[in-house]
Amino acid sequence: MFVLSSRHEGISIAILEAMRAGLPVVATRVGGVPETVVDGVTGRLVEPDDADALADTIVDLLATPANMRSMGDAGRAVQNRRFSIQRAVDAYAELYGDAAVSVPEGPLRVLYHHRTQGRGAEGVHITRVVRALEEMGHDVTVVGPPGIDVMETAGAAPVDKSTVSTRGASSLWEALSRHAPTWLFEFAEIAYNAVAAWRLRQAWKTGDFDVIYERYAFFLVAGARFAARRDVPFVLEANEVNGLEERARRQAMPVLCGRFEQHLFARCNGIMAVSSYLRNRIVAAGVHPRRVQVVPNAIEPDECISEPRSEALVARYGIGGRTVVGFAGWFDHWDRLDLLLESIAALRERFPGALAMFVGDGPIAPALRDRARELGVDGDVIFTGAVPRHEMSAHLGLFDVAVLPHSNRFGSPVVLFEFFARGLPVVAPRLAPITDVVHHGVNGMMFEPLDRTGLTTALAELLGSRESRMRIGRTGRDIVLKRHTWHHNASAILETIGHEGMPAGESEQVTLAS
């Protein structure tokens, strides 16, 4: 083992050398020592000037050789990850990079780069950010895959994916995505960097840009490298990262993807993560916390509607006088909509006027209908089928309570903000992207993930009190108007590169009740 009994220390290079050699460390808790030695993991710490405690700790550790080996291995890993020469060089480079960022005052030319087909929630996100930047006076050029105009295709999201057609290069990419083996698709993603570089060069011919803003995609580094060569700020929007287990498509080459990701992160002036979960993953990958912000999805202020129910839709679905508990989206197995059906069945006797409404369609819709019949609640459930985007708000206006039965751990659900915009009380699971914006009893009710009993209890509380529903719904709408608009998100992007964001009068915050 390695022992250091100093009264005063900075960051001890001797300790770092011992850790690199795989030795457990026993040291005094002074200066920067606790920053390098993790007590109980890579070694043991004692108070200075306590010879007896130092001796006892040495003897205790010597008596457990396996523990010593484990601490030595952990110390070597920590030294490699946090205290290598390369990590120090990267940290200095980050600081110099911050000092070198320079953007002009006034309107900017922004290049928004992405590699999506823009047919789902990602299309909504892209178009809203672009429009917010344009409304703030900036010029935005969107560069994506050949043949894809995300400003056009986004209109189909999120509940009518089945009606969106593809053509040209978009059809080829869609075919690869659906039918190619995962390893082949990932090699196609790597090869796409050449296409992206060419398209970025073509866009640059129209004039220089002041900043490149890019939506994260696996293996995509062309935008970051292009920005570095042109010496312009590069800001990344992270909706996912390497190694997530809950993606619809499993990864075939996560180690290689991780190398690409490190290369990408090292060249970012700022990273906008849509959830605290993603921010934590990015920071754990070695990015300084100061460079990563949590910026969830958002709404347009004009989407905040409080008009009464559409009588035509009330008549169409026959819901007069019923209390409607609703979900809207594209139905996939990970949404766990069966939990909502089971909760409605459990609450049927207590709240006979309650009705479940599923707005949208998807691959599990037939199974949901079968499950409703099995539970004997098919008379208390309405399936609307796919709904055009322009009718979504009116359908949400039929809800008294909005439910998100389940979600993944990393993404910021767009539909959650649409519920807020409609002034609906929300019931949702305690997952990081949701707790980033939902506060229990304030703008929503929460339950533990996949806990059907918890979901039922939260629903019962809202179904039993119209006053609570109205209060929570109003608070939710107020909070998103003040904290989660696309203009606020666009302002955060600009502030990352040192440009003036939203005027102070527009950034007022809501004080939440405890």
C-alpha cells in the first residue's frame, strides 16, 4: 500500500503515481487529498496528526488482501479517468476554447444541422427551435439528409406516423433503418459523415455562419469537425447518448460509438441535454458540468388554450357528462398503456363516470382493445384512431386528466408539454426527464414507475376533486409559459456561446409551492 501522513497537501502527485501503480492509499484528510482518494473505494482517509488512527487503518487494511487489491484496481481506474495527462490537456483546451469563442452582437446566421427524417417528435423540436430563433431576429439555415425537408414533414407528429410517406434518399434511409442488420446500419451512419460534410460545405457557399447548432446522432462528428475548421462555435443538442438500453434500436458497436462520442463532446462549446439523466451521463463521460445545461422540450405560447370542449367531438365520441382520463401519442409497447386500462378497471366502481380515451394509433392498439375487453371496461374506453396534427389540441380539450403511464429514462416527452399547454393536470411516473418539469401536487401527480397501484391512487385523487384538477392544471400552464417556451430554449442556446439571450423581462420564473 501507499501511505501519506501529510499535514498539508495540494493535489499530491505521489498519490496519483501510487494509484496509477494500482496501490491502495492510506492518507490524511487534508488539502486536495479527498479529491483524489475516495474513502472506502480507492483507499482510506484519516484525520491529520492522529498516529493511532493511521496505524489502526494500516493494520485493518493489511488484514484484507482482497480489499486491498480491489481498492488498488479502483484507484488505477480513477487515475486513468480523471487524472491522466490527456484529461488535464483536455481541461486546459476547454478553458482556452471558451476564451476563444467570439460571436458578433445583433442578429446571427445559424446553421442547424441534423440527421433525422423529422417525422416524429424530433421534427416538432427542430421546427420549434428554428422558428423561435427566427422570431428573435436570427437567420437560420437547416441542413439535413438529402431529400428531407424537416420543416414540412414535422407536421405529421406525433400521432399520425402511419400516413407520412417517404421519397428519394429518404426512402433509402428508411429502408436501411427497417430492414438492414444493425451493424450494417451503423456503418451507414458512419459513412453518412461524408454526406454531411459535403452538405455543410454546400451550405457554407451561401455565406459564413456565426454558429453551428447540431442535433446529436450516433457516429455523427462531421458538424463538430467542420465548426472547428471554420473556427465557429459549436453547440450540441443531446436527446440521447451512447449506451442507452431503452432505445428502440439496440446498438451493435457501442464501444466504437463511444469513441466517436468522445471526439464529438471534446469539440462542443456547449451541450443542451433535454433531461437531467442525459446531463449526468454526459458529465460522467468526462465533460465539465459547466458545459452541459438541462433544456427540456417546450411549448409555443399560442398553444396554451383554455377554450371549452368541442361540442362536435363530444357528440362524435358520446362523452357528454363523463370525466375523461386521456393519453395521446403513438402507441408502442414501452408506453405501458395497459397500466392505464387496469387503473380504469380498478376505479370503475368508485368513479362510474370515468372514461379512458386513447388519442392516436400504433402497433399495440389491437392488443389494447383486447385487454379492455378482458378487463370488462371496453364500454368505458374510447380509441380515436390516428388523429391529424391540426385536430390534436381539440382532442386534448376533451380530457379532464392527462396520463403518461410510462416513458423512458432519458427523453423529454413532447406530449407532456402539450398537456400542460392545454391546462391539464398530469399524472406521470417519477423518471428524471419528468421530475425535471413536474412537481408532485403542484403541476401534476406522480407515482413510482410501473407501479399500477400508485397510478391508480394518483388518478383517484384527481378524479375525486374537480378543484384539485383545475388548480393543478392552471399551475402547469403558468409554469410552462414562464419556464418552458421555445423562445426560452432558443435563448439558452445563444447564451451558451455568449450571445445575449432573451430580454430580462421575458425570463421571469415561477416560485413553486413546497
